[in-house]
Amino acid sequence: MRQVTLQIAFDPGGWSDDRRHKIEELFDSLAPTWPTDDTPDGTAPVVEVPLTDALDRGLPLAPPAERNRAIDLGGGNGRATGYLLSRFADVALTDLSFEMLSRVRPALVPRVQADSSQLPFRSGSVDVLMLANMFLFPSEAARVVAPQGVVIWINSWGPNTPIHLTAQEVDEALPGDWSGVAANAGDGTWSVHWRSTQLGT
Ligand SMILES: C[S@@+](CC[C@H](N)C(=O)[O-])C[C@H]1O[C@@H](n2cnc3c(N)ncnc32)[C@H](O)[C@@H]1O
């Protein structure tokens, strides 16, 4: 999966119809047992810790901007979406897998079945593009993120996450000049990325 993640991020031919079908089938099959992070034993949910840390400590370091519209990209069953809902006015979740989407609590947010290599969003219309354990499609991510917007990258298990990129790899993969901030939190890692042009550099 690490190899596939790197190919999708760096190789223009890294995403094909064949690969899309295989990935869709894979996550459809995983959906019934995908963790919900409703942890009755009180253990820390694996996405919550890095995501809330990124929102609490990382996002305030981005150049100031009004940020209302957030997307949980490849949001799966929506286990992380609630943490965006508590911070942003307008939140949606997209995923390739119908079986994942069908498990999102319906009232939570609008759900959109879409391939992140071709998003159904206007250019520059997204203030916060959040990817938790999800492939990075750099051109499409950069297209939809507003000039003052941010990309938030979460890996629940840090470098042990199957779909993992370092913060530096995310910066390098995104077209144009990006910079940001990164940290460890719990078992995970996070990074928040913004366009360097926002800093006047
Ligand atoms: C490892 S899961 C992570 C799900 C969720 N973000 C989480 O942390 O629980 C990766 C998700 O990305 C979705 N996905 C994979 N490729 C995608 C694509 N091209 N477009 C949209 N979603 C995709 C999968 O269906 C799956 O739900």
C-alpha cells in the first residue's frame, strides 16, 4: 500500500481504471468491519488524537483566513467527520466506496460518492481539505483548495499507517510551493499545509 500511495502521489500514471476498481472493491469489502472509533472501553480513538491536535495546534499557525467549508476526503464511514463538524460550518464527506458511505450516520453530513482524482467541486472552493489515511491526488487537491486554504494530512499510526506519506512528501507532491507544520500526536502524525505564496515568499 505504501508503494501504491507513493505512485499515486508522484507518478502521473499511478491511478488507472484497473487500480480504481481494485481499491473500490478492497474498501467495499473492508467497510463492514472498519472501526468506528466508538470506543466503549474509553481508549483514545486513533483518528481523534492526531486530528484534534492538528486543528488545535497546527491550523492556528496557518496564515489567517476565514475557513468555513471543509471536506473529509476519503472519509470512509465518517469516523473522523464529527471533529470537522465541531469546527467548520459547512462539512461534506466524499469517498469512492459505496459500502463505506452507506455506513456514515445519515444525518451527519452530505455524502458524495466521488473519485478523488476527479472531484465534483469547483476550483478554489474548499477551505480545509482533510485526508485521514487516504491517498493524495496532488493536482486535484491543489485545484479544489482555495488560495488561502489548507490541506490537513493525518496518519493514525504515523509511518506504520499503510497509506502514509511524510509531511515533506506531501509538500513535494502538491503542485506549486507549499509549506506547513507537522507533529506527532498519540500513535499518529499530522501535518497542515498551505501555499507559500500566502506568506508573501
Ligand atoms: C484507509 S481508508 C480511511 C478512511 C477514513 N479516512 C479513516 O481514517 O477511517 C481509505 C478510504 O479512502 C477511500 N478512497 C480510496 N481511494 C479513493 C479515491 N480515489 N477517491 C475517494 N476515496 C477513495 C477508500 O474507499 C477508503 O474509505
